[in-house]
Amino acid sequence: MLSKRLIACLDVRDGKLAKSIKFVDTKDIGDPVEKAREYYVDGLDELVFYDITASSDKRNIMLDVVEHVAEQVFIPLSVGGGVRNVSDATDLRLAGAEKINVNSAAVKRPELISECAEAIGNQNVVLSMDIRKVEATKELPSGYEMVINGGRTPMGIDALWWALEGERLGAGELVVNSIDADGTRNGYENNLTRMISEAVRIPVIASGGAGKPEHLYDALTEGKADAALVASMVHYGDYRVSELKSYLHDRGVKMRMSW
Amino acid sequence: MSRAVIVDYDAGNLRSVHRACHEVGLDAEIVADPAQVVSAERVIFPGVGAAGSAMKSLKARGMDQALHEALDKGTPTLGICLGLQISLDYSEENDTTTLGLIGGNVRRFALDDPALKVPHMGWNEVVLKKPHPVLEGLEPGDEFYFVHAYYPEPAEADCVYAESEYEHPFACAIGRGNYFATQFHPEKSGRVGLRLISRFAQWDGTC
């Protein structure tokens, strides 16, 4: 039986680890290579790096980070942030990323998903979706809207429609990130996660809002997510990766418990 | 320790396999020249992608013949993921005739449970069916990382060394003589995966 996955997301700015609260007030909290290694040894199932570097001339720093991590961490590694074309994706793959996350650029130009799927395989293309809750309207029937640019720009695109469109275009996996919940530590948006997970046949990763172990349990059961993504919970040392996995395992969630 | 070549046929991320070899002290080189595969001490045959394009690319490079020759010489050979799938006779993916190193077919997962996603992606338990030197040390509960929409169905049960389960059991480690292959990715499966590659590095090709 397939295990549920615990994924840690590391936001990287100028080669350093950062954690944002509602996408603003980022601050440096350490060395991404060191953190990645620490989580790997402690049983993490998968790693995501998100490059939030603002200036494009510093992008190559990220390739170095990915390369160093890939030399020491032997679990799937996913990288996103600023992927605009196939050549960005291929560069990251060569540096050592298995999977490539596309986000804002795909909302603006959906063919990016099919181009990447063609170049690196569907299973390696992750569509990362930043979503906010709105009042359901004719244009936004699910009551959830796509936003881009780190949550600043609403797109008038229905999130459920976009999830299905992403699957159709060849995404192999979806990250469902609630920007309302992000950084609050009050729990994932489980209604949103479940709605999307029930609608698609590709794996769904719940993101945004985890603060306590029970939030992960809720996302993986009630939210029907295939994986739960955590950030601040583990980055600040409040919880260990192994502790979260044991908690979920003890509550009956199938997790990988030997590593 | 001996040297290995990693067969390059435009299929997937060879460098992660290369890094994992390096980590366990196996000196490995990524090669696109069939002659280097024929003369290699050990061969690793990885792959991510589609069966149809992989077979085309192998044939265009003369790599299919080189693999047959290496195997006939007794070279210990490890197939990974698509490398496993194209070692059987036939794959439903792109309706492809494959290498025929092991009898049987590769089928797409057709699952009844709508909650089960395809591809089968993530960590799953690998259950030993029959001892093999490359699987030595495998313990109950050990999980490996999988990413695949198609699974192997070998014709003969004695080729199956380990199984995994996704709605139904399927073969995830198969082999014959000096050929051994896994459906999962040992290079991405943490310590247990590195151990498997390390066992392969010491394997003499007999079992």
C-alpha cells in the first residue's frame, strides 16, 4: 500500500533559507543544504525548494544549491520558483531536481505545462497553485480563485477549473496552496484540498497553514491529500520530521517508518 | 571496487543515478557509446520516460545490441524503472515491442478505486519473494520510491524477486542470471536504496 508523503518546503532567497508569512516579511533562517540533509536523515519523504530570489542575475545561485543538495540527499527533490520555460526546467533537472514546479508563469501561459511535460515527462511536472477563497460567482463557481505573483495578483480564474486544466495539459501532480491559510499555522484549507483531490486523478499535495501535527492528519484524511507539505513547523525546530511521521503513523495513516 | 557504466539513451535523469553510485563508492561513468557498454565491468540501465521513444533511441544508438552482448558475456546489469520495463517482450505503452530479456508484458495500471491515482507515485513497501544477492539486507517494512503508470507482468514467476502492491500485487524486482531490475528508484530511496546499489556494486552476476 502506498504511503502518504511528508514533504518539507524550503523557500530560498539568494541561496539562503527564508520563511515567509503570507508571502511577506521574509527572513533568513539558515543554510538550505544543511537543513535538507538534516530532514533527509530524519526520514523526510520528499523535498521542495522554492526560489524566491527577486533579481534574475542571482538565479544561478539556486542551481548551486540544488547541485549541493542532490549530492547528499537521496530522496525526490522538487524545485520551483521562476520557471518560465523549458530551458529553466532543464537547467534545474541537470542540477539534480527530479521534479519541476511551475506556478505563475503557467497561469499566464498554460502551454508551459505541456511543453515541460513533453521535455521532462508528465510525472516530473508539478503544478503549484496559489489559491484564495472568494464568494462563488458565475465566473468563479468553486468559490476559489487563482492568484499569482506571490498572492498579490488575483487572476479571475476558477481554481477547480485550473486544476482540471493543469491535469489535462500534462501536470503529474498538484500543489494546492491556500494563501489565506499560508503562514497562519491554523491548519490547511481542507475543503479546498478535498474538492480538488476528488476531481483529479493525479496526486494532490496540501500546502499552507500547518501548525500542529493534527493539521497534517486532517489534510491527509478529511482533505484526501496524498501528501502534506510543511515549512515553519519544522524549520523553527517546533517539530521534528520523525516526530510528525510517528504521530501520523500512530493515528493510522500509512507512512514510511523505516529509513 | 569495480567500475560501472550508466547507459545514456536520452531517458531521464541519469545524474541522480550517478550521484548515488558515487555515494556508495561505485565508480560510474555515463556513456552513450555502445562499445563502452560491451566492454564494461558492470552496466546500469536506468530510464524515465516513454517506452516507445526509449526503444527508438536505443536502436538508433545501437545500444540494444550492446546490451544483449554485455548480458551474453555475463556482465552484472541493473535495470531501473523504464530500464526494467523495456527488458520484457512487450509494453502497452506506445504499443512497443521491447528487448525480450525476460518473458512477459508491461501493462498500464487500470484501477477500480477512483481514490488511487495514476501514476503510482511515492513510497511503497517492497516484499521479498525470493532471495537475491542484490536484495540482501531487505527487511519487512522497507519502502522504496516509485513513479510509474505501467507495471511489469513477467511470464514466469521464478523471475520475480520482490513484489509491491497497488490495489493488486505487482512484480517490482525481477531478474534472470546476470540481469536484475527494479521498478522503483533505488537512487531516490534513501538509505535502503543506497544499500541496494552498494550490493549491486559487489554482485558477481550469479544468483
